[in-house]
Amino acid sequence: MAYFKSPYPPCDPQDKAGVRNASFETVVRRWPVIITGVIDHLYNSCHELSLQVQAEEVQDEDVKNAKLEQGKQIIEKLSKLKYQMGRDHALENIPQDGGSLIDTYNDNIAKLAAENKNTWFTAPWLFAECYLYRLIRSYFALASHWNDHDPFAVQKIQTFKHSAASIYKIASIMHELSTRAESSMMTTAQLKVVFYQMIQMSLWGNATDLSLLTHLSESDIQRLQTVGEEAQTERKKFILKDDQDAVWEHLVTLTDARVDFVLDNAGFELFTDLVFADFLVTHTPHISKVVFHPKLIPWFVSDVTPQDFKEIIPFLLDPEFFLSQPEDDRSPGSVRHLRELAVRWQQYIDQGVFSLSVPLDTPLGASHPFADFWTTQWPYWDMKLRSPEVHNALTGTGLVIFKVRPMIHNFVRWLTGDVKWPAWTPFAEAIGPLAGSFPLLSLRTNKADVVVGVQKEVAEGLDASEEKWRVNGRCVERHRRRR
């Protein structure tokens, strides 16, 4: 069976025409900022380590000195990478670092070289960005004292801490929902209303994407995470495609089914994903198990790794985790409600109601047939051929909810192959052979040039307005495709 080929060309970073091209902006502006952030993090880590050695506050000075030297070497590699990227140098091969997918990336580099498209400015955007994170991973994997280090972990945790206000509010909302459910069985109509609120929350939780929000302040991020009916009503005018009625109609046909979340961002978005999953298994008769699919390497800055998943419940149960935030973010009641929620989630994990697609203790950089596929550039339409293990695992599920940068810059890029589809291309056509494999829901905030499923007159009107509607994250889509 041959791989699917789109009738349209891939997005081209060299296409600088118009104000809406996100590819070129990514190559020349966003990626260097991300690399600089990793350099700064490592510099600070090494500086703290050096102070500990000087103050003789370490148990094994030789080990700390070796780690310090390796840290400096990684900084040198990152600095060289940033220099070469800005000058459109050729992509270098991924070294043999003991990790996965090395041949996958290096074989692609060789094919691109044969086409004279193997430089930072000429390589397909999707491949180049995936390659960037795999290359950075190799720098850490080859350093014995840093091979289990996630250079984005501190950033993910700090951003999560700044989500306190919305987290406490959501916890109290879920408590009220549980109280109502205990006092009287909710009707199907009432469950439907709550379900729509859950989709809204899960959708806008994706606004906190650290690989994209390189220039936003903490207050900007908190504003994006605002919950409540007023905020959701305001956002409805930006919804370009809404299949939530069809999703609900499909959900109510299920009994004792499984839902799969292909995870995107750690922290606040993972919290909202767990809230959505909690609603499905706690308050509806339709879902009894939820499987979450993480990444096995640090990916697109904020994506969920097994370690991120393991940490979130202990963070929520730690009474001091959010203490650095303003007092008015919480009340004794909301603190108690959050603890109740986290305790229930831990029970669900212990019981297997919630689970990862890989073992919880999977180390950073490990290879696993149920997860390697998520850190490749392969379009999802070739899932059955590229990764039959993942395809078979998802076949038979009640619903797959794709949170892989929900059609922002990964989701549409992966689901639709990162090609120049006309914006009015039907979603089922744009996902190619994946259509019909299993029921899926895509939640997308528009943050990339690729857009599908929008009415032609709407898309042309937005284009004529010269607004950056494809990339600014204000417009959203909810696509659903049945088997």
C-alpha cells in the first residue's frame, strides 16, 4: 500500500508573500527565541551548580564538575545551532544517541539534500521543526549527567503555577457538578449543556502553548485561561467551525466505552484535559476509561511527557504549590475542592480508569511503539502504515480527542499533512486515509497557515480583512469525523 500524497504542495517557509505566512516567522524569529531560552536555562543551572561547588555544598565534587563541564558543552552546541540556523546552513544528521527515530530523521535529511532542500530555510516547515526538537534532545542524551533532563520543565511548572485562579475556579465548578449529580440524576439535556462547557474549556486550555507564546506576559497567559460563561460567550463569535452537536450525538450512542486523548501541553491544558476526562467517566454512563498519549522527549517546549503527567497530581495535592500566587486566587472551599478532584484522579489512575499509553515510569528519551509516532513529522493520514501499533491501539476506541497542538501548528499540520489546502476543503478530505479509521475530534485554535473546513465565503472574507486570522489564535474550529 502506497503512502497518501496530497494534491497540494507543503507549506513553504520561503513563501514570504502576504502577512499571514507563519512558516517564515517561525524559522527566523520563534525558533531562535526558543533556543535562546534553553541556553539561558542551562546557563542558570550551571551557574547555580558552580556556586555549590565553590561553597563545597556538594557530596561528590568530581561528579558536579563533570556535569558542569557537560552543561557548558551543550551550551556551545546550542549556540552553534542558533548561529547556523540564522545563516541557513544545512541540517546535520542526528547523532547515534541511543534514542529512537534516528534513521527516520537522517534518511529524510538525505532525501532533502538530493532535492537541495536540506537547509533551515528550504526544508519543509513541519519536518524542520520536528527535527529541531529531536536534535536538541540528542545534545542532552549524549551527556551522561544530563540525559534525563528536560530543559523546558522549569518553564512548564512556572507557567502552571500562574494558572492558579482558573484552576481553583474550575475545581469549584466540578465540585458543584458532583454535588448536583449526587442529589439528583442529571438528565441527558443537562449533561449535554455541561459537555459543551467541557469542550469550550478544553479548547481554550490550548491557548497556553509555550512554544508559540514566546512574547506574551504572565498576565496575557492568565487572560487567555479565563474561564466562565461570560468569557466563553465572548469567544463564540470566533468559532469558525463547530461540530460539537455531532460529537454529543455520537457520545450518547456509547456505553462503557474508552476515550483517548492525544495530549498537547503540560500544566494548565493537561489539567483541563483531566477535568474533561473526569466529567466523562464520573458523570456520564457512556465512558468508563480514558487513555492519555504523551511524548517521550521534550517536544515543542510544553508538550506532556510521562514525567509531566506523573507530577501534576502531586502538584495539585501540595498545599504550597500555588502559594506564590495572590491570596484572592483561592478560598478555603476552592482549596478543598481542588484536593477532592486530585484525590479522585489519583484513585482513577490506581484503578486503571485513567492511564497513559506507556508505563508511568517511562524515562525521558525512551522508545516505545505506542508513543514514538507522536514525535515524528509523519502526517497522521499514514498512521496505519507508519505505526500500526498506534493505529491498532486507537481502533475500537469510542473517541480520539486530538490535542496535538489542536490543529494549530501541529494538529492541522499533522492531521492534514501541513500542506496548502484551500481553507474550504472538507475536514474528512484533508485527513486522507485516516478518515474512517476511528471516531475523532479535533479541537483547534488557529495558529498556523493551514486551515480546513471553513466555508469559502467566510475564509475569503477574513482574508480580505487582512487580519491574521489563520495564526493569531483567536479563531477556532471543532471538527468531528466518525468512523
